[in-house]
Amino acid sequence: MPNFITQSVSLPTLPARFGEVEFLETARGRNLTLVRTKSFDSEFFITLKPGGGKVIVKGEKITKPAKIGHLQRALEIFKERFCGRIISQAFAYKDSSLTEKTPLILDENEILSLVKSSKFDKIFIEIGFGSGRHLLHQARSNQDALLIGIEIYKPAIEQVAKLAIREGLQNIALIATDARVLLSLLPAGCLQRVFLHFPVPWDDAPHRRVISDEFASQIARTLGRGGRFELRTDSEEYFLYAMQKLSPYVQRKAGEISHFKNRDAAVASKYEDRWRKMDKDIYDLIYENKTAGLGEPQRFEMEFLKFDAAAIARNFKNFTFKGEDFFVHFEEIFYFDAQKSLDAGGACAAGGVNLGSADEAMNDEAINLDATRSGNLTERASMDEISASGGKILATIASDKISACANAAQILKKASAPLNTNRADEAGVN
């Protein structure tokens, strides 16, 4: 993650714009400050964490843009404009960084629009394309197909985008998202190929695998007649697990499964090269759809109309709600500039951040970070912004399933009531 360490940070009244980069507002937690930032066409948070005589400045992990050059440029300007002596730096912005708008790196809405209006005869998806060897090979070999590459490791997205641009490939679209989410949003029967090559096997934690009952259902729904899902793995346990999840569709004569061991592939990934040198077996599973995909894409609606934001803040505690196939972990509340603190000192001051008087904080006066105090904060997973009277609260939420979205409104409603600490303990909060 691009970052640098400085002796001090002094922010002006926001928003503040410097060319293609704009620093919009701050959100303050107990031990961390978030700066909402727009750089070129990307929007994300920069985090400021004081402690041990220094301030660590870096991009927030979940909102980090796929075009890493956008973050690097924002950090470069932040460093030059707002920081004192620089202690160390772990990034280097270059003019060659991918910053311009490119049709290759898209968001979910852009992908869905592209699929619905695609000029291509076929649509392929590769989940977790990594170095891009297989994805680029498929794009070269199938000029009539749109290749959608899904990858959560954002530096890989930028690297593969650069390679595709260099080769002049016009049939690639890349996205940083959860493959399970994107599949659930696609129209039925729109795909001809789905590739999943060498996923993390999670043999000790099968619930973390990409493949599940829901995933198998979405594969059967989104593949057209004759469409194929292709798994390639070095884990026999994963191979058998995938076979088990797809077998019900074979039993209903909705599809057929073929499988191979140590079959040569047209192009080998770097992982396969490594496993071959170790004499590990490679397993292929191919599921072919025999029916036209049926069913509607899922629709996720999150309505936050009836909840007491002040009560959520007043009763807030690090706690977890667990459902049958999801969990939601509330980790922290961040107050935007206009939001009054919980008490006179405020949750913001508790983190060792010198914000001046309460009135100054309410009036968006300059923020000065003194690195002489420190505090600890757990890593956050994703963010959900809620409107509140007099300002906004940013609650950080961790979830391992998209179905948590459908339950978020009820969870927030429960969170607005006094917290049942026994229930929180039962949910696994330490």
C-alpha cells in the first residue's frame, strides 16, 4: 500500500482542490482520521494515524482505487501541501502511472451496461486473473468475445490494464469486486465461459471458498446453453468440493461435468509452473450448461429510513451480528466535520488528535495532527455512510457475504437500541 510517514500534518479548511486532486472532507474516529479524496475519476479515503512521534499517511485499504496512480498522485500532493518533515516514503508517483480514464477498468454499473449493450458475440469471465497470462491469452484468441476480468488485488488490475493497452486489445474489461456479487447481478444466460484458475483452496476453512451452493446456482443461471465453467486447481479437496456443489445440476440434467488430471493447458499460470516443478497434480473440472440460464438477477436494496443515529452513536460498541450465512462486525464510528462529538471532549479527541475547541471543530477550522500520542485501531473492512441530523456518521462494517446487505437495515435498527452486551459476547466479540 503506498504510504509515507511524516512528523506532522496540518490540514486547511476543506474542500481544497489542487489540479486533478481534491480533498473533500474529514471523518474522525478515536485513533484515526479519514480524508475523503477525489483524484482524477477515483474517489477514496486517505488515512492519518498519529503515534510514536509520527503520522502514518496512506490509502485506506477497501476504497483504494484500481488505478493506483490516482492514489499515488493524491499522496504526492498531500505530502507537499500539508506535511512537515518527511521521515520515510514507500511510493513513487511517475508520469507513466495509469491515471487517464481508460475503458479497461470499470465499476459494476459500467460492467452491467457493457454486458447489456455488448457488441461482442460472446462474454467470458475470469475470476482472479492474477498476472493476466490466461486472460490476455483468451483475449488474443477470441477477438469476438468480451473478456471480463475480476480481481481484488488492485495492483494486478493496473498491471494487466497496461499490458492490454500496450497490445492494443479492445475486448478486455477489468473490475475490482467480489465475483459472487457481480455474477448475482448479471442477466440470465449471458455468459459463454467462466474461468476460475487456482483459487485459494481454503482447505481448512471451506466457507471462505469462492465456490458455494449460491455460486453454483449463479453459474447455472448466468451460463447460456452450452456455456462452460472451468475450474483448474492443485487441491484435490477443492476439486471434490466443487464437484459436490455442481452435482445437483447434473442430476437434474441441467448440465454435465467432465474432469481431467494433469491435462496440459494452452497457457500456464505462474502458479501452475510452480506446482509442476513440485510434481503436484493439477485437477480440471468443466461444467457445461445444457439449458438456457433462467432466473432474474438479484436486487439489493438498503433503506435506512427509520433508525436513531444519535442512539447508535451513544450505545456504540465494537460488536458482531451473526446470521446463518453472514456476519456484520461494527468496528468504529467516524464523525464528519459537521457532526458533534459524543461529549465535550469528543470521540475525535480521544485518539490523540489535536482538533482545537469543540466550536472550531463544528466550524470546519483547520485540523492539526500532533504525532506525540498514539492509539490502536483494528483494520476496517468496508464502509457504510449514514445521514444524521447536523452531519454524517461513518460506520465501518465488516462482512463476508453480500447477503449481509439485505439485513443491514434491521441490524442498524437493533444497533440504535441500547446494546445487549450478552448478545454481543455470544456473537464472538472479544
